[in-house]
Amino acid sequence: MCLKKLNEKFLERNLEFLERQRPSESNIPRSGEVAKAVNCHILFIGHKELDVNEDALFESYNKNTKKLSVRVRAEAGTVYDTPKEVSIKGISSMEITHFYGQYDLKYNSYWQWVFEGWTKWDTFKVWAYYRHKSNITRFASYFSKMDKTDARMKVLEHAVNLKVKHDGKNTFSFRDSFQFSIYDIAISIYGRSFRYRKDAEEFQSMLKLCLDSLVAEGDLDKGDSIYYKIGRSAIKTLDEYNRGIVRHKDSKRVAGGMLWLTVILAISALIQSELIKAPTLLDLTGEGGGLLNDFGRCLKAVYTHITNK
């Protein structure tokens, strides 16, 4: 009981800190000199009093009533415009994003944020330019280092993962009704703090082009209004794409091996033709030369010195 109260006090203290660290503007600068001075936090919570599909954006905490003020986004919407109050005891999940300079550091749990924040491990990773694909992301375009085929396949992969997660939480009768929007894919890629990015509209426009292209090829189907559905050929397309990546990596590995083999054979030919003078490793003529012969004599001298003592 004492430990439970201590944990609650600790959570209250951190909620007050996160309230002070909330951004003062709806769009956070993510590039240029202005972005380097950014240092704020965004908190999203899951709560027993809220619907499973509702996203709750934390705004403030009242220590007297022990309630959190949050704003809820409608399932199809992109704006958190519905204010609610929930109890501190019903929190089921927390997702925290720390906007630190030009980086975002994403924490999928409260204790991960506590550990990495208090030990300064997260800021050390930024200082060392360490990039972890689930926790730290440099604020550059998601598509900047990929060609359009890679981008489309990554979007399709996120869409399939969303359906897998949905099917795991629902009974069989609800599985075929799964639909997702552009915003759902954006959240899957960047997290719920995605809407705070200044390039959010540009990114969503690129996502729409990718999704519409996948619909045209039959990997996705158009759903109701702004929604999309997984098409029958989605898994086959992803499988063929992954096989192509494996074949490409194998080809690069074989090409690299052939290159090194050619280099070794060329050096061997030069040594045999005596164009390159190489030291003798082992002399079997009895003349006492060779590196291995010298090494053997050295070991024998050491052994003799030790045994004579």
C-alpha cells in the first residue's frame, strides 16, 4: 500500500513537470536555428474511462481533485477538440515524445521515459548522433532517403501491421471491417505527436499519393470516405518486395567476395612471378630462414630460460 502511494506521488510530480513542459504553440519548429532551441514534451495517454480507439492528449493535472484534463480526438478526426477529465488511477498506457532540438525522442512507456530521462541517456544519444529507429528520429523527411518504390512498400507494411494489431484485439466477425486513414498511417510512422510537425500537411500529401498508387495496383482497396482497406494482393506484394531485397543483398555479398578473391589471386600471381618480394613464412630447406622458424626459435629460448630456473 505504501509503495502504491509512493508511486502515485511520483507520477503526480512527473505529470506536473510534463504540464510545464508542454509546447506553447500548436506547430513546433523542426528545422533551422529556431528548432535547435526547442525543448518540450507531449504526452498521450490511454485510460480505462475512454474508448479503446480514442486518443487522449494531456493538458494539465489538478492535484486537489487528482484528475487529468485531456483532449480527445474523434476516430476519423485530426484535431483534439473534445475536453474531458479523467482520474489519475485509470491510466492504462502513456506515450511521451520529447522534442529536443531537431530530434524527437519517443517513449512507448512511462518507465522508459523515467529511466532514460533521469539518466540523461536520451540526450547522450542525441549528442553522439545515435539513431534508433523506434526511439529517436532525426527530423528529416521520411521519404528523403528512399526511392518511391521503397516508400510505397514501407507505407503498405505499416498498413498491414495496423490490420494485424486490429485483428488481434477483435473477434473474427469484426476483422473484415477494418479500415484505416492517412492519419492512422502517419501516427504509425511518427507517433501521436505527428500533428505537431510543421511539415505534417506535406507528409500527409505524400502518404495520400502512395496509398492511391497502392489502390491502383490492387494492394489496397478504397473504403468509406477517407478510409482504405487491405487488398488481397498486399501480402504477396510485400513478400515479393522482401525477396527482392534478399536477392539484392546476396548479390552484393557475392560480388564483394569475388572482388576480394580477385585481389588475393592477383597478389599471389605477383608474388610467384617475383615482382613482389614477400618474407618467407616457413623454410623447409633446413637453412633456418622464415618467420615461423624464427618464432619457433624464440619460443624454444623462452622455454629453456624458464626450465633452467
